[in-house]
Amino acid sequence: MSSIYRPPVPGSEEEPPPMPWQPPGEPGGPGWPGNEPGGPARRPRRHRGLAITAACVVLVLAAALGISLALRTTPAAPHKVVPPKALSGTSAVAAAVDPGLVDVDATLGYQNAVSEGTGMVLTSSGEVLTNNHVIDGATSVKVTDVGNGRTYPATVVGYDEDADIAVLQAQGASGLKTVTLGISSKVTIGEAVIALGNAQGKGGTPAVATGTVTGLNESITATNEAEHTSEQLTGLIRTNVPLQSGDSGGPLVTTAGTVIGMNTAASSGYEIQSGAAEEAFAIPIGTAASVAGQIEAGRASASVHIGATGFLGVEVRESFVPFTSQTEVVVQAVMPGLPAAEAGVVPGDVIVSINGHSVASPTDIQAQLEPYHPGDRVSIGWQDLSGQPHSATVVLATGPAD
């Protein structure tokens, strides 16, 4: 996985064209080398859970989870570039940035929970940038625009699990205020920064937290405690801004009010249940904008999924095979009326393959299903409690966002 932008070979067809909202000087933006007038075009090219570990501290992704846990549109005109001049105080920065933010509320129907986070409006027609872990597992999503106070149902345009980035579309939205993207590659250690977001999922006027940049190009290991999976997030901006749960997906901005990062994770030395973090991490906005551009262009990849998620309708866990060091995928629950149930899969069965590819963990299943969408046909192989093998071809249902 890689969340750091790497310029493609000139003329490469692997990268989407720059989006109008990409900032000058960032990958794919009008100021990026190779995109200057007359030059050859160079096109830029998991949830992730609740806790992340880095060094000796435990980090918590800053999305508030309630109930069971504490916790394409026509692009708008290019963003106006704000001169690198500090606004008159934190309140002035907040007043400039707040109208381009949304509160994100995701219903996690299969988990009997909700997730609350923040999003940044990229286009006046309602394209929203947020963290993937904010909408991970969502069966429905709505966004409340801070600028006009209206709430819109939202669809997931696509997501990159490895980079923890998702793009939403607010349905029926128009005339929304947008954020102004800055140049994250010019961020320096010691620079004053401000974070804005839906702290503690309270909604309303975004909370404000201030601090400084304390590190660049940082790497952390993100762990999903519920699914016992982990992944690396790299190239991050580290700050001492006291983020809170619900701030995920919100902007990290300069004193000029330009967005240089998307707040993603926070730490306190131990797992956070409430209160503020001691250390925070943000995805550079250049990285986020590049991934969002790929999603908007509809270009799927090994980590980028476009559109709705295909669903088997099972809850699984990883288990060690007795007397071996190998693992297997055990079915814990089967949802009635969905593909796995209709194929005859029952709790206690072991799923051994997807489309002929062996699977030994929930992550393996997820990886095999990643390219598929609702309505696609896939084959599954499994063993029952007696060890008898079974197989079936099923049609995937519409599932929660990954």
C-alpha cells in the first residue's frame, strides 16, 4: 500500500486527469511540474478501525462511534488560491473554512452502530472528501452542510482503504461553499496549524483546535481491533493539535485558511474513550486530492474501489487451525436472504476459496471481492463442520461500504 504520491512516467496512461479542485503546486494541479503551459501533461495518479499503534503508543482514529462503541457531478470552477497571508486570528480562519465543511453521519446497519466524522466539500455540487474509516461498514450515509445547514443523503462514490480516503456525493446538492486547498508539500516543522471538525459528533459549528507541525512523512500502523487487521499509513503530517473523536476527515489548515491535510488519527499514549489526544496525524492534502481525483475519474485499482460494494452476507473471523500455524476463515453469522445464506452457508462453516483463490483470513476475502460490485457473480467454496466440501456461484448483493 502506498499513500505517498509518486509522479508517473511522462505520458503514462495510468493516472487520471487533474481535477479542477486540485491546488496549484500539488500532484496533478496546474502548478505541478509538467503541467505548465506548453509542457507535456503529467497526470497524477483499512477502518480503518478504532485503534492504531505507532512506536509504543496506541492511536485512535478520530471518528466517533456511537451506540455500541464509545466512540459525479459537474466539477465546480477551480478553487481560488488564498495568498499565503495569515488571517486575523483563529476565529477568522474558522469563519473562512467552516462553510466548506460537512458533518458526516453513517449508519452501520449490520453492526447496530453509528459513525460520526467530518468531511470537506470539494465541489459546489456536493462532492465530499473524508476518511474511509468514517464510512467503513456504512449501510447509509448523510451529510449536513455547515454552510447552509441542510442535510443531504449521500452516496459513496469510491474509496481507497489503504490510503484511508473516501469520496461522497451529497444528493441534490448545489451551490455549496467549498474548501480552499493549499500546498502540503510546502509544510514545515514548527508551522502553526488549526484543525476543524465535528468533535465528539456534536454537530453544529465545527470545533477548533490549534497547534504546530511536529513531524513530516510519518508512518503509523493502523489496527482494526474489531476485525484484528492492520495496515500502514505513510507520508503523514504529525502535529500536537488536540484532536477528538469525530474530527476524522476534517481539515488541517494554515493560518491563511488553506487546507494542507485531512485529520486522520490521534494518540494519547493509551486508548482514547473521550477527551483530547496528545499527538495527531493528517494525510497531506496533495495525497488526498490525488486519490480523490482517481476516484472521481472512475479508475479502480488494487486499493481503490469505485461505486457500491458487493456483499456475501456473512460475518467471519480468523481462527488458527489446530496443531498448525495456519489460519482459516470461520463463519460466525449468516444474514438471511443474502447470497451466502441462499447458497447454503451456515455458521460454523469454513470459507476456503473465492473465485478459485484460496482464502485464509477475512482480509483475503475482502481482497478477492474488492473488484466486484452488486449484481456480479462470484464462486465461493466452503467446508461444513464435518469437513465436507461445498461450492456455489452467487450473485453479490449491495453491501456496506468497506
